[in-house]
Amino acid sequence: MFIISLTYTAPIDVLDGHLADHRAWLDQGIPDGWLLLAGRREPRTGGILLARGERDEIAAKAATDPFVVNGAASFDRIEFLPARAASVNLDTLLP
């Protein structure tokens, strides 16, 4: 499993110009099966994605994020091996 940590490298107004495409990319990642969770950091300096798949596949997916493609963000891929999980209803976590 992977955490993809996005760091914004452009001003927010530039990011906002790519936001619709970024959200569409996220929305497609969920039914494609590789993206599990996504949200922006607070304060708004980047985003965090929780992903599953093969190491190189996840890096390739992250590189297609419209924010990254357009030079508005960079990403770090952090692999981890989950060992514990809470039993939660995701609706209780989402605003």
C-alpha cells in the first residue's frame, strides 16, 4: 500500500485552473481500483492519496495527475505495510 504525498509547487490560482481535471482524475482512480482515499492537506499546501498496487504502477499513476503533468505539484510515494486497521464506516470520516 502507498501514500502519495502531493506538494504544491505553483500558486493556488494556478492549481485552481487544473482542479476540475485533477478531481476527474481522482474520480476515475476509485473505480479503476488503485485509489482508496484522497484529500487535500490543511493548510492547503498539497494532498494525500492512499493507493494500492505495484510500486512502479503507483508511481506511473501519480505522474499522470494533472497537477503533476502541468508542473503545479510534485509527489512522493511512500510504501507501507498495513498491520492494523480500525473498523469504520467511511461516511463517519468524510465531511
